Amino acid sequence: VVHIAAVNKDRSFDDYQRIYNTIAEKIREEDEYDGYIGYGPILVRLGWHSSGTYDKNDNTGGSYGGTMRFKLEQSDGANNGLGNARAFMEPILKEFPWISHGDLYTLGAVCAVQELQGPKVKWRPGRVDMPEDTTPKNGRLPDAANGADYVRNFYARLNMNDREAVALTGAHCLGRTHLKNSGFDGPWGAASNSFTNEFFVNLLNEQWKLQKNKAGNMQYDSPKGYMMLETDYALVQDPAYLKIVKEFANNEGAFFKEFASCFQKLLENGIDYPKDAPTYVFKTLDEQDL
Ligand code: HEM
Ligand SMILES: Nc1c([N+](=O)[O-])cnc2ccccc12
């Protein structure tokens, strides 16, 4: 399968910055969502899950076709709860009907990372909505009840190495798990809406206890009420991963640099960009004094 980015000559950087600003202002405005965590984290998850179906072996899945808009993909249990993110995006699609779903879902994720004080993430337009029958089968997204070998294998399918895998999982500094969505619970209090290297600091500094949660699923809990999934904790069980966790815990800049490049790579997996395709770095609201 080949997906060529369609360069829309009628649209400029300003058109996309206007969409960015609309999303960013809506995140700011609707701050009460999910116990005042806000929509940032779930918008990051929407962009990630739109892209996480990619398979490097046959170049299928990924963000290009915007197939997250179809009920088959939405019915994947791993996507439970993302209806809130899609509902957030509905009025944006109405106001800017010219943007593809793939471009919107990935732009929203980049906007959320930047507005939550994360690194600047480069973004390129050109994804084209594909028909429903191109939707990848369910089951391509990862399952949290696994260890390091599974994690390494999963990320390899997305063409991600150890450093990229650790950096991407660092997005678990945002938001939280919800029993009704995934059967995992918490963290309470610690759930944050600012993008930092705290996930790695927590992994190294907290006492973690593997226990059954009230849904009967295994998760790691800490005395402070933090939690880690088994696939999170795998990053300190595997010696190669642990080395990178320590680097990112001690050097937030190194984490930000790696995250910025591999998040863009994740959101663009499977897409061929013509040489005249533009690359955009959006300004935050703060940078525009908005
Ligand atoms: C092995 C890989 C991964 C697994 C098994 C995993 C699993 C999960 C689970 C079970 C949840 C809780 C969902 C809920 O109950 O609402 C979650 C939340 C989240 N994940 Fe991951 N994840 C993985 C990788 C990633 C990556 C690569 C990113 C982004 C780069 C990411 C971003 C997020 C965010 C932002 C949330 C919070 C969403 C919210 O607060 O509503 N995750 N993840
Ligand atoms: N906030 C989180 C943490 N944490 O340490 O705060 C750990 N793992 C998570 C997994 C999914 C979503 C949020 C998480």
C-alpha cells in the first residue's frame, strides 16, 4: 500500500495555524473535562491511536486514511473512551470542512503536546480520507498486560527502536487510566495535564507494588497513589530500556528532543511526502499573546 501526501495548494500555514488556535482555545475553555485534567491528554491519545494501527511489514494502517472516523475502528476495545475526543473535534470539522480527518486528528495531538508545555513537534499536511473498506482490522493497538519483549516487538512493527519506544511511552505523563475505558485505575492526583519527564522520574523513584485492581487486572501502584501499567513498568525491568529511562529522568531536554522527532514519525508512518510538501511548526497561543 502506498499513501502519497496530497499537497493542497489552496491552503497555507495560516489556515492550519487557525485550526491549531481553535483547538488550543477549546482546550483552554473546556478545562473541567475529566476532573479538570482537560482534553489535552485524550487528544494526544486520539492522534496516537489513529497512527498506532500502522504495520511496517505491508505499510497498512496509520493516520493517512482517517479510518478512526468509522465504527469498526471505534469498536476496538483499545479505543474505548476516545468518543469524547472525536466529539471535541466535531465542531472543528464543521468550521473547517476542508481538512481531512487524518490531518485533523494528528494536528490535534501536536496542538495538545505543545499547549501542555511539551516540545515543538513538526507537522505536515496531506493525509487523505480513505473509504470504510480500507479500515484496518481491530487488534493492532497494544495490550497493557505484557512485558518488555512484547513492548519491543510491538514498537518494532511501528518501525520504532528502543529509544523511540521509551520516549513515546513517556506521553503517559499525561492524563490517566479509567476503569470504564480500559479496566485500569488511576493515578489519582498525579494525573497531569502538563508534558514533562515526570513519568520517568516516577518510574525510578516510587516504590511499585504489582497488585490486582478492582476490575481484576494487574497494575503497579505506589504509596502516593500513582500507577503504572505492566507495559510501563517493563521499561525499568529491561536493562536496555532502563538505561534510557534514567537518561530521560535526568535530562528532560533529551526526552523532549527524542519525543518531538519520534512523535512526528509516529503520526507520519506510512506516508510518502513529495519534496514540495510543506513542514509546519505551529506557534503556541502564548507565543501569539492569545
Ligand atoms: C505499549 C504501549 C501502550 C499501551 C499498552 C498503552 C495503554 C494505555 C491505557 C490502557 C490507557 C488508559 C486508557 C483509559 O483507561 O482511558 C492509556 C492512556 C493514555 N495513553 Fe497510552 N499506551 C501505550 C502507549 C502510548 C503512546 C505511544 C502514547 C502517545 C505518544 C500514549 C498516550 C496516552 C495518553 C495521553 C493517555 C491518557 C488518556 C486520557 O487521560 O484520557 N500511550 N494508555
Ligand atoms: N499518568 C500515568 C502514569 N503516571 O505515572 O502518572 C503512568 N501510567 C499511565 C498509563 C496510562 C495513562 C496514564 C498514566
